[in-house]
Amino acid sequence: LAHIVAREMGAGLRMTSGPMIARAGDLAGILTNLQPQDVLFLDEIHRLSPAVEELLYPAMEDFRLDVLIGEGPMARTLKVDLPPFTLIGATTRPGLLSQPLHARFGITLRLDFYDVESLAKIARRSAGILGIPLEPEAAQEIGGRSRGTPRIANRLLRRVRDFAEVDGKSAIDRETAREGLARLEVDEHGFDELDRRILHTIIEKFGGGPVGVAAIAASLGEDRGTLEDLYEPFLLQAGFLQRTPRGRVASRAAYKHLGILPPQKDGMLF
């Protein structure tokens, strides 16, 4: 999207990410080298340190950089004018953004998962770039297992392409796509092995829940942040997991998908 904005504005694009800007001086160097009307894209903006965030405030509001020179009683602030620029920030964890930084953005948008048809179109386009024919049914198969994410669709396509080439096939049909995805252990919902282990753990070790993420992570030997950032959002969106004040609960769809009979409590499934 940052590329699209820059192209529509006829402006240059500078790209970096929060973890790469360790000190305020790093950000100052980037800002002072911007050309008028440039677009600056900051990925993982929630990982900026408080000191770096504070340097952004006057830059976003007044196109000005306040640089502290010296230390102690001799310290003074040097004001450096910046050319007009557009800042685009991206994050998967908006809750970690500080309120002052969040409030300074003029527009805040949330991107939803892509639908299957859109992902199938993306897969067909990528197949053209890779130079391998992809039948519409195969594109649908890949799109339906891409977890609503174009990056995953392209990754699955490349791996299926690899399997097709090894098997001596010049095109990817539906059966070839299914065989390749089965080898990758990606099921019809786009779940991989860890997705299924998460659901199995909640159901078999914790009676379907509610259970905290920390307990799930400890049982699986995985990092809590990995579960919260990479796996839980899609399981919630797909309706296989429910988030309650007491913890995570496996839904009826999760039991059905795993072929496990759901328990009944007071005539209801919890």
C-alpha cells in the first residue's frame, strides 16, 4: 500500500522498520535525508523506543526536528526544518503503540483478511510471473488455504510449483495443488501442524478451555508471542477459537474439524 500511495503521489518511497531504528540519531538521519513529498514507510512501528517516538512528534506535526545538543546545563535544542513528507506506519499490534503516537496519525485504517477469490487472483498473477500455468480450480485450492494472507498464498504457490516440477508436471491442476499442500501438511482451512496442536492441546489437555495463552504456550513448548501474533488471530477469525475473560475456548467448529465429540454442559457447549 505504501508503494501505491507513493506512486499515486508521484513521490519517492523510503522504507524501514521499527527494530532497525535503535537510537534517535538513526531516525534523525532518515528524516533529514528525505526529499520533499517523499513517503516514509515504517513497518513494525510499535517497536520504536519511547525516545525515538518523541523525536517523531514534531516531525509529524510541524515538519520539524528537535535535536538535543550537549549535556547537562550546557544542553540546548537545535530546531531543524524538514521537507513535507508522508509517514505511513504498519503494525500487527496496535495496542503496543503509545497513545500520543497513535493520536498523531491523521488516518487510522485496519486491514482485514483477504477473501478466497482475491487470493486466487493473486495466486494466478504470481503463477504468471513464475512462468507456470495455474488452473482456476488450483488457484482456488491455494487461495482457500492461505489464511487470508497474500504472502502465504505466494509461499504456498512456490512450494506447490516446486513439487510439480519435481514430479515432471508442466502445469498445476487441482489435484497437483492438493497433493502439494498435503505434503506441506496444510489442510483445507489453511491450518498447519501447530494450528492443529494448539486446538488439540486446548481440547485434550484443558477440556476445551477456558485456558490462558501462557499455559497453552508452555504445554506446546512455544513462545507466547508466537501464538498471539501468528496463530491466534486467524483461529479467532475463522471461528475455531473463542477469547473470553477467563481464557481461550475451543469452539464447536474446532471439535468438528479434529473429529472429536464436543462435551455438553447444561445442554450447551462452552
